[in-house]
Amino acid sequence: MQNVAIRVQNLTKMYKLYDKPTDRLVESLGLSKKKCYKEHYALNGINMVVNQGETVGIIGTNGSGKSTILKIITGVLTPTSGNVEINGRISALLELGAGFNMEYTGLENVYLNGTMIGFSREEIDEKIDAILEFADIGEFIPQPVKTYSSGMFVRLAFAVAINIEPEILIVDEALSVGDVFFQAKCYRKFEEFKKMGKTILFVSHDLASVNKYCDRVILLNKGIKVDEGSPKVIIDIYKKILVNQYDENENKGNNESNGKINENNTLKHKSDDSTEIKLYKEMMQQNPNVIKYGSGIAEIIDFAVLDQNGQPTNTIESGADNTVLMKVKFNRKINNPIFAYTIKDVLGVELVGTNTMYEQVNTGTVNPGDIREVKFRQKWNLQNGDFLLSLGCTGYENGEFVVYSRLYDVCCLSVFTDRNFVGKWNANSEVSYS
């Protein structure tokens, strides 16, 4: 049986929300017998165990309680009720730079933070070279941190936290700091911790990193623990929550509410005629600021990315079968419309894409009121990370290229893979050596 590094029992954090400042004053003075506040539970009855040497991820939407539970574990916040047991020295990457004195120099802050963590000056002296080398801010180290750029500030804070060799490392969205080279250094350090058998509690919205690094994942939603298990299983549940398709009663046979997914990927909406309408896009996490443009001759009315099981998803396993689906409604007669998609990285670089013209698909003639569905089936051998999907329906009229309808960066796709390679695309190389 593994030794327990972190044990959380019935953890609850409740905040009092007041409509007006005077309500807080009235309550503090005891001038009213009735409750002057609303109760908001950031955490409600959370139980979890992290074993020594385990890497456990915590995921959930904004406001689910992820950061709150980490702050309670590290002693930054006090719980309303419940217990937390810690066995081992903790280093936490929460709000980087918390505890820094802006008037102190970088070097003075290193010693200040080390002392706060529990190290003696002699112990910090032994680690100071490694900390400064990792931070790599050169001549700025003897300057007050108030003169630092935001990038230098987080580099130093990260270097202090990561180089004290803790028994338990707690990370809250803190691996992607600084430039791309410093980020790579941070991830290498993180991997070193795993190989050393350190206990890691990891909170991130980066599902690819969660899948790659975590042995087990805990899912929170609105302050409640939804489930825990293997990364892939829990990420799949999380995807349903993101698109408001998670039914907490689905295992209880309760399918009576509107908008639940049936086995045919169809949303059933109760209506007088009991019609079924496929709304794939409603099951996708969409970009609220998507750019839409085009002549209006056609309109993209529905879309999705489907996984190998035909389920709409924003999370793709690299190299696995997937399908880009698009439905277009036409408002005028058109000959040979072209349907297309592209995948870009967050910098806007197009990585892959295709269209029905390149694939030599004869789309024929469409008439006003026609709705056409196109599916692109493929395998994206992409690197871990987030990517953007764009869709379009175009064509040629009198030799001129015309955009009928385009959805630019309509949604984000998170790709995960266990395989390491250089760049954005896996070449699937087969290597012989003699």
C-alpha cells in the first residue's frame, strides 16, 4: 500500500456574498437577526487522496474550485470545514511571485522566499547558483524587482519554487511562463521531478499536458468532485461538461430532460411534432468571438469535429481517426461549391487542411433551400497543444473566387499524444540501425 502524501477529507469552503456593503456592516454589528448574505460554496465536501510518487491532475471549468483547493492545501486559505493532511515538504507554483517584496532586489527575494518555505540561509546558499542559472535574468538580479518586466518576475519566482527540491510539488497553471525557451526549460524540470518519484499535484486547462503527465485525474465542477480516474476517461467527461452535455443522472437511467444526447448523436427537443434536430455545433466548445464573413449566398449552419466513436469533441488524440463535419444551407443556385477546413496553431500558422476541390469531389449543383453535409475523415499527427479550426464554403463564379460563408477560428482543438517528436507534425518515422 502506498504512503499518502496528501489527504483531503470533507473539505468545504464557503464565502458570504453580500448585496450591499451595509449588509456586511449590519451583520458584523449584530443589528439584524436574519441572514444578510448568500452562501457561495467554492468547495463542497471534497474528498481526495494523493499517494507519494503519484502525479495527479485536477481539471474543471473556471470557478470549479481548482485553485481554491490548492490554496487550502498550501495554507494560503483556511477551509470553512474539513481536514487536510500533508506528509512532506511542499513547494507551490500558485500565484507566481506571491510573497515577493517589490522593494527588495531579486537576490534578496530569493532568500526571503526560501526562508518562508522553511530553508535556512545556509541551505539557500547551496541552491542559489542553480536558482539564478535557471532564472537567467543576468545583471538584473541585484536590482529591485519593481523594475523587472513581468517576464523576468515570473522567471525568478518559478526558479525559486522549482529548485528547492520539495517532496511535494503543487502546480497551478504555471508551466507556461516566459518565452518558448523558458517554457521548454520548465517542462524539462517538471519531467525531472516525475522521474525522481516526486509527488505532483497539477492543475491545468491544458488537457494535452494533463493526459501526458498525470497518472490520475480528478474532475471538479461548481465546487463538487464529479469523478476521478484515468486521464482519458475523465477528460471525456470534462468535454461533456464544457458543452453542457454532462448528465449527472445518466448512470441512473434518468433521460427525461430536454437536450440530452441519445445514442445516435441527436439532440432530442420536446416539441409538438416530436421532431429530432441534429445540432452538432451545440455540443462543441465554440469561440465566442468567431469571425464570420461571406456573401451570404450560403451559410454554414452546423459543424463539429467527431472522434473515432462519432462523438463531437474538442479534444483529439494525435494519430487517431477523426472527422470534420460541416452542414451548409444554400440561398441561391450554385454550381460546384467548394467545402474546406484548415487547422492553424495559436500563432496563426496553417498546419493542415483540405477542400473538396483538392480531394476531387464533385459537389454538383445546389438549389435555393438545399442543405448539404460534407465529412472530412483523416488522422492528424499533431504535437501536443491547442489548435484552431476554420471552416469555409467558397466557389468560382465567372472565373472569380467567391467566399460564400466562412467561420474563422470557430473553435479550439486540444491535441494530445504520448509520443515525443520535434515540431508540430509527427512524421511517423521508422528508424533502422545497424
